[in-house]
Amino acid sequence: MPDAASCLDPAISARLDALTHVIGNTPLLAVDFIFRGRSRTLYAKCEQMNLTGSIKDRMVLEVLRDGYTRGALQPGDTIAEATSGNAGISCAALGRALGHPVTIFMPDWMSSERAQLLHGYGATVVSVSREQGGFLGAIRRSEELACADKRVFLPCQFSNKANSQAHFAGTGPEIWSQLAACGLVPDAFVAGVGTGGTVMGVGRYLRSRNFKVKIHPVEPAESPTLSTGYKVGSHRIQGISDDFIPAIVQLSELDAVLSSSDGDSILMAQKLAAQLGLGVGISSGCNFLAALRAQETLGRDTTVVTIFCDDNKKYLSTALLRNEPLKPGYLSPEITLTGFRALPRCH
């Protein structure tokens, strides 16, 4: 008997195949810099090179493919998701490419560019205020829509195992192969936690190849949700540290939680763009600083890998494009970026 994947509508199957050629297999950069007078290198996966400019394309493609395979998603169904932005943009773009109406429930404090992009991709956008429940309220609204209409598919990115599977099957093997081509083995992987799919999926794959590799989740210093177990404070790093710890995240499988200040992260992202031409978002600056902290612990010559999650174009109206004051304890002023090299891509 043929499996469910082989029974997909031929048009849907062809469109899924086309999307696989514009998502994934992103560059891995060796970013060279001087820190406190010593030469250093950190490695960063350039996920802003995906179709819509973020790592969420990987997750959404796998979730939709899995939905078709299980029969939970049918041609013409509405895709509805609660999101802080990038996942919604990916749902909108990929959903429309596959012929689906898309409805996105998004907290109203996200950047205006995100809402504009969602509209541009043809999605219906429903803003949810803090008074309406914030992120948890957005999830509740999406679930209410699905209860009212059986033709609504919920990606459920915070709990769907296909999320982390996308990174176990794609991002993780790519990182391993790209480093291996240069004779390197990762000593640590560091990634900010939004849904947790990236750190869990990549972490599990890298540990399947080298059980000694350190896997560090990252959160904003101003909002240590992972460290405390519940929502604390507020921060300016969109896409990570939402109102809860996602079901995907298994802290018992991970090493110490690392943190970066949102102001330091903004300055680092600004520096990556202005000095190296790498236009990345605030969470990428956060990841870079956290990776440096991991390397400080492990040794300056260790191979530490992180993620540049998205591009800077979604943040034009935010603090990323404004002057950010320096504060004591920031690492970014001590970093002088000197260049980057692209490692061979996978084949």
C-alpha cells in the first residue's frame, strides 16, 4: 500500500518540491573578529537567505508537508496561526504558494513591517492586544477559529514535533557537513528560543554525531522566562522569549541558559550590518553575543555555532535603526569585526 506522502495531490506535491529549492541549504559563515585584543571566530548560519528572509521557512515547510501527509491539511483549507511575525510571514508566503487562505493572529506590539508583509502576502491579519491576552490570547483566538470551522488547519508551531524535526533533518545536518568540509567539529551550538524548534532540533542532531557538544538556549536578559519558568519583564528582541515556555522545549536536554541584553543585541546587529554588510535582525545580535559568552567558557579557539535568524528589513521602524545608548557590561563595544568567510554549502 502506498504511504500517505505518495498520495498527495500532484499539484501540491509539485509546489512543495519547488519550495524545497528556495528554502534551506543556507551559507554558514565564519565571522572573524577581535575581542579584548585577541583574534576570534564564530560560525553563523545565514537563515536570512531563505525565501521570506527567516529561519521560520524551514519549520513552516515541514509542518505543512507533515499536515498533508497525515491528512490533517487538505487543498483549500485555511491555515491559521498565532505568531510574533516571522512564522506568520512564512505561513502566509508558503500557504499562498500552496493555494491556501491564511489568517494570522499577532500581538499588536510587533513591528509594523511584519503586519505589512503579511498583508502583502495576502494573509488576513488579526491584531491581539495585551488586554486581549497577548500571545496566549492570539493562540486562543486561532484555536477558537479552528473549533468553529473544520476546514481550518493549525500549524501549532509551539508544540508541533514537525517544527524541531525540520531542524533535525535540515539545519543540523547542514551545519555538521559544512563544518566537516573544513575539518571542524562543533563544540557548542547557541540559539535564541522562540518556539524552541531550532535549539531542540539542531541540538539533537549535533548530539547524535558528538554527544559532547554543548547546546545552549538563549533568552533576553530583561525577560528571563526560561530561567524563571514564567514570563518576567519585557524586552525588545522580537521573536524570542514570548509569554511562556513552549512545549517543544525540554530544558533537561539542554545546557545552561545564556542571555544577552536587548540593548547590547541591538548594537551588535547594527555593527554586523555597518561593518560587514550583514543585515540581520536583533535576535541575531543576541545570538552572536551569547555565542561569544559560550566561547569564553569553552576556550577562544573552540568552534561555536549560532544562527542569524532573519534580515533587518522587518525592523526598519524599531530600535534597530535608532541610536542605542551604551551601558556598562555590554560586550558589543569590545568587538571589532574584521571579516567573514563562507564555508562550502551542502550538495
